Amino acid sequence: MTSTPQERLKLVGRAEPAAAALTWAMNLDDSDSPRDVIDALALALYVSGEQPHAVSLELEHVKPDAPLCPDDARVLRTSDDDGMRATLSVGDGWTLRVIRRTNGTAVLTVCAITEALARDVLAICAADATVEPESDASQVSMGFWHSGAHGPQRRERPITAASWSEIHGNYGTDISAAMQRLMALRADDVTGRLLLLHGPPGTGKTSALRALAREWAEWCQVDCILDPEVLFSNPGYLMEVAIGVDTYDESKRRWRLLVLEDCDELIRGSAKESTGQGLSRLLNLTDGMLGQGRDVLVAITTNENLSRLHPAVIRPGRCLAQLEVGRLSPEEATAWLNRELADRPKPVAGPEGMTLAELIEFRDERSRIQATPTPSASDTVGYL
């Protein structure tokens, strides 16, 4: 007999009679994954009280061949799903769940009969499991947030970023000088919490943010929000991102810069009517109750003209930086072409100048694949 989506499978764990014992049940349906089962089974003996001590550890730069498991462990379950491998293993008095990601990070959780045993198992798993990354000045660590089937998820990976000294010539004189001031800021210099970069597409807003991530790497972690419309419509997701990871070691505490790209709907003048609470929650994150005590900055890129932005976004005191990144003027574009192309043939910059994307396309001799359909007779006939 085939099952329907409404039918559910229930796994029930019964605890041995004990003073602090609990029973547990997990309901499964077709929306659950094998990893959900591993997550539940990993906590079964912790819930029952048989293994009442749990300790977790996060690892970065994990070696591909690192076992992350004691030699005498017995593997009960494995799962490969959505770029993550989950493993459930057991040993004498302990249970180990390992979530291993393709980006070289892993989360280990051990439940054991004593806390000392749990920590010993973790130590064995972590021994010689990681490697120091090769030093590359052009690489900077960036986090990527999205809300998935298992709630808010953050993945960290290195990205390539040019230094500001390498790209400052890609911007007009005025905006380059303003960006230079921004790049030179340090934690003690922070006043406002909002960075606003606005201007036409292809003018280098994203390139500037990558350079900023590199220049601020010592004191600020940059995270890109892949689904900002979901972030500000889901309070739980927003809290997870805003709170981040606390540390009591002040020497290791860093600011965080949340990057929201192309958020025109969120900050334009009609945002309150079109996005509901999205604008209010953004403002609350930057200088409201939610942002108090959190070392969080928010960078927004938009193609909107300044005159169309919501006045609450650009009011004095809220913005750390408000930068209009525009086209290079005819003179600036010509100077860029002379510098980059040397003796090669050069286009003539029109009266409106050129965008950085147009200049780079010509410099790198990129040719796009395109086809323009031939107009048919019906396309040229008008209607009365």
C-alpha cells in the first residue's frame, strides 16, 4: 500500500527508569531528510539521560582525508545531501555526530556518559584534522547566509579581492577620494552603521565592497546575505544573523559587515508600503534596539537615484558612508583607456562617459554571444 504525504512515521525512544529520564518521539514525513534522522538519533541517549553530557566543536580548513572519528568507532548512519556529509558513530559510552561541508568546515557533537569522555573523544577527532591555509594576500574570507530547509545557514569561503591600491584608478576622482577614506577606517573610527553605495549598474560597487572586505580583514568579518527579502520578513532569521557568534575573548571579537546587494525595493521612498516591516527592521538593525550592543554594519548597494531613496535611510547620523558610484566622465574614461590599453586602438568616450564594465569589456576584448531576430512584417505594422 502506498503512503500519502499525510501519513507519518514515528520513531519512539524509551528511556530506562531513572530520576531525570525523558521519553522522546520523532515524527517523520516526506519533508524530512536522512540528515534529520541522524540529528534526532544523535540526541536520543542525551534525551534519555544515559549520556547526559554534550560537547560541540567547529573546525575550519579540515583535511579532505581527516577521519574525524576514533579508530574504534562504529558507524551507524551516513548521509550525503546538499553539499554536506553527516555521520553518526558510537563507541563505549559516547555518541558522535559529524556534519562535514564541502567548503572544508565541520561541526562535531559528542554526547557521553561524562563530560571528560566527551572532550576526550572530540580531542581525538580533531587531532591533526586541520591544516593551515596557504597565505594569499588576494584571498579574503567571506560568509554567505541563506535560509534553507534547516533554517538559517552560513557558509564561509575564500573569495578573490583586489587591494584598493590596485583598483582605485577605476573610479572618478571624487568617489575615489571618498572610498580611500572608507578603506582606511578602523574599528575605533566607526560612527554610523549603514554604508550606502548607489549608482547605475556596472560602475564597480561590488568590486569596491570586495576590496573593502580585504582592507578591513583584520577587524571586520564580511558576510553576504543571499536572500535579503527573506531576512527582513523572517524575524528568526534576522535574529540569527544579527546575534552572530559571541566570544568572551575581546582580542578575538570582530565587527561584522552584512552586505545586501541590489536592495532597491527595501530602501526606496515607497519601501514602507511595498515591503511592510522590512524597512523598519533594517533601520532597527542599524541603530535601533536590535543593533544595540552588536558590532554590526550593513552595506547596501542599489541602482536607485538618491532622490528616490527613503529619507529615513539617508538621514544624518545613520550612514557611515553614502557613496554615489557613477560613470567615469569622458576625460576620466579617456585617461583610463590610455593607461590600460597603451598603444592599442581605443574607443572614443561619448559625452556621457563610460561605465567601468564597458571599459573592462573593451580592454579584455570580451565579445558577447548574441542574436538579434529579424523583424517580421507584423512587427512593423501599427494598430489604429
